[in-house]
Amino acid sequence: MQRVIGQGFGWASRLALAGLLALGGVMGTALAQDNRSSGGTVGETHSSLGAPIPWGLGLQPAGGPVKEAIHDFNTLVLWIIVAITLFVMALLAYCIWRFRASVNSNPSRTSHNTVLEIAWTVVPVLILLVIAIPSFRLIYYEDRARDADLTINVQGRQWYWHYAYPDNGDFAFDSRPIPDEDLKPDQLRNLAVDEPLVIPVGANIRVLTTGQDVIHSFFVPSLGVQKYTIPGRTLETWFRADQPGVYYGQCNQICGTNHWFMPIMVRAVPQAEFQAWVEEAKKKYAANDGMPAEASTRIAELSR
């Protein structure tokens, strides 16, 4: 029995060390912020790449490097769990067969086994090391952008999102869901918004979050971004969209009665199209606290 345990301990140790050494190559590919995409071309079709699908299983497809790193870590942990499950099942099956009553009528009363006790202490530690190192790397990778191309301020409010572009004239606007009766055939219920967050493809986007009233959460799963918006605090994260398209998310922090009323719609477009949108947005939202100019003018007239 000690020989079997010793062999299992040696196999598990080699597996853990091999996984630890190979980890840098697996995670390194995803952790390269400088590998920019081509950015697409003007006029390219913008499909809904980050939308949920009926009966979908697993994580949403990755839309950028942060989500790719999350996918790699998820796959690593999944295979570790599979290996542990198979090992435990095999060990149980062996014990049931080897120590069955018909061939082991006088069972051992052994209460201690040095090799076994060392094995079930050291092997879990090695497994946790294999999980912990990429876990910490991923946490710090998601934490903040290096050499960000664009900064966007995101403020959660009851119950809508407020976006500001300090690098592009400091204009700001509000984003609210489109009512069911106003939805167009190609718009998703409870996910489509009147004013999406527009970003250039291939750019590292620094996101600074804060809250106005209660805690909200800025969450776009296909881009691998999730950050709380907390009143009185400014938090930082980042993401990048490597393909033109629309990526959906929602507030995933219960924030009150209309918590469902806070979908997120990120539209990634080529750089030229983004610059054209910025010039239009500067005129549309100039000095009106996120309201279109015509709406602000009308409000001013009614207040006289």
C-alpha cells in the first residue's frame, strides 16, 4: 500500500511541477497588451459578438486579451479539477475492490501512515501553487492598463449609466435601455440601449469607475471587464476589443428596485469611424450634462 501511495505522490508531484513550468507560456500569450489588432476597416459589418445565446454553456467567446486570459485560467483550473476527480474516483474504486469483505475478512486497524499523511499535505499545496500563481498574475493583469490609448469615466446611477470621455473634449452622456415597444427587429430586449459606449477597435481602454448613489457593477463578460462603481471611490480597470462589433453586459450588483434597468452596450468600431463619432458627439452633448443639445434647449425654454 505504501508503494502505491508513493507512486501516486510522485506522479502528482511531477504533474504539478510540469504545469507550473508550462504556465508562463500558456498565460504569456494572452498577457501581451502590445499585440494590437489591425482594427478592421471602415464600413465593416458590426455583428453582436458579445451577446448571450439560448442554452449557452461555458464562458462567452473572448472579445479581447483580458477575456482570453480568463479563458486560459478557466481551462487550467477545469483540467486540474478533472484530474483530481478522476484520481479520487480511481482511488475509491481501488479501495472498494482491494479491501472488499470477501478477501479481507480481518481488516487492518492502522490509524496512522506517515507516507500517506505527507502525501495528502504536500500534493494539495503543489496544486494550490499551480492555481495561485496564474490567479495572482491574472488579477494584476486586469487591475490597470499600461500605456492606455483612451480613458473613459463610468458612473453608475440609479438606474442608468453615465459615460464621460475626458481625452476627447470631456463630453458626457447617459445610457438607458430601449423600451420594449420601441425595439427594432435587430435589437435585443433588456440589452439594447439608446446611447451605447463607443470605443475604437484595438485600443487599450482605461476605465475609471465611481458611483453616484449606491454600489453598481460595470460588467461586460465577453470583454472580461467587471468593476464595482462605489460612491466616493474611483476604481480602475481596462479592456480591449480586438474585433468590430457590439458587446453586451449588465450591472451585476443588486442596486435597487430597477436593477435590471442598467444594461451595457459597447460598440467597437474602426479608428476612423470612432473619430467621426467623437466629432459628432462633441456637438450633440456639448455642455449639456449628457443630454442631446435639442433636448437641453427645450428644457431651458420650459424653465423660463
